[in-house]
Amino acid sequence: MIYLIADEKTREREFGNLVNIPDNYPKYVVSLDEFNRGSEVVGIAHLHLLDFLRLTNL
């Protein structure tokens, strides 16, 4: 969970750690960003907090 992904350094920090985990489980970055809402980076879903809370199947 991160408040906002304001720059590339923050994006690398949040997504980079998850990319390095060698498993097949779904991975999520949850933030309050409206701009990238619902996007995906290297197989890692970037979700807005409200969208994440509405998920019924994780």
C-alpha cells in the first residue's frame, strides 16, 4: 500500500520488490492514484484502494 506513486523512483521501489519474488501468486500494488487506476506493470496489478476493497476474488 502506498499513498501516491509520484515518480519513477517510487514506482521502481513499489513494483521492483514484487517482481523479484519468484512465485505464481497474484501481486498487487494498492494506492490512491487516479491516473494509473487499473493498470498492470510486469504482471503486477496496480489498483486504486476502493477497487481493491471491492474485489471479491483475490
